[in-house]
Amino acid sequence: MNKLKALRILNKLEKLYPDAKISLEYSNDFEFLVAVILSAQTTDSQVNKVTKNLFPKYRGKNERQEIENFANADFKKLEEDVKSIGLFRTKAKNIKRTADIILKNHDGKVPETMSGLLALPGVGRKTANVVLKNSFGIAVDTHVRRLAKEFGLTKSTNPAIIERDLMRVFDKKDWPRVTALLIAHGRKKLPLNLNLGKIN
């Protein structure tokens, strides 16, 4: 598929979902990272219910202090704080270890590189791309993977290859919108070409 056809798809989806964006709620980079880690295999709305109480509990005078609070948190209490989310034990452990690594290896700041993020517990390429606001790629979740293939944007089912194919046909400035719009359309579970016109 060429860039012109890809742009037509993007423009049509923008008309359908003008307010499409990541719905996780947070107030700084570390909270966003925690929210994304928690969001694996659950809904953003469920994560927001948990973080509504979680973040204020550990929030400090600044972001670094909040990271310190998570790093020093009692593990059992942290588990209790996130227990309503699937895989809560693993996620609690990853959040605590991630906070500790950020303090020790990154001067208390969330890494701004793909390699730095991938070294954190519980952070895969999809999570890293989301945290980086897609500066270095496009986050490929189940919706993006399905629609990218159905729209003819890729022939692969491999997330890494799909990411590469999407990055090839969309301009870098559009990568954040591509992720948000494909996810928005995928969640609606509507017919593929609804109001999209001819795209082949």
C-alpha cells in the first residue's frame, strides 16, 4: 500500500474519531508508565479506577519523590492497592522494581529511549512505544494488528513487522494518531469499511 492510500485511511478514521486518544489518566511520566504497565490484558477504564486511589497514595512533592515512594513501598500493600487488576502480583512487583531501577540507573527520570524502557521489568516494545508517545514507533496491540492487516497496511501478523510496515507508509508526525485511531476503530467492532469509502 502506498502513502496516499494510507493517508486516506487516516483521514477517514479521523473524521469518525476526532477525539481518539489514549484514555489512561496520569499527571507525570512515571504515572503514565505505571498506568501502561497496569493496562496489560485489562481495560483503560479499570486501570483508571485503580490509579485514582493509587497515585495520590504514593504521590510526593515531585515526580522523583513519587518514584521513591513506589520503590520503597511495602510489597504486600502495593499488591493490595492493585489487586482488582489481572496479574496484579506480577504487575506490583514490576512497578516496584521499575521504580528502583529508574532511581538507581536513570537519575530518577523515566528513560526517554527504547533501549532504556525495554530494560525495565514489565515493559515490552508495545509499552515502550506508548510511553514514548510513539516517537520511535507505533504501538501494535490486538486492534492495530487486526486492522492493519485488514486494511492492507501489512501482510504480517508479527507485531514487529507490522510496526515497521506502518512506519513505512505513515509519516512520523502521524504515528501517535495512527495508534489511537486504529485502537478506537477496533474497539467499536464495526464493519471494516464503515464510512471509509473505497480504500483498495
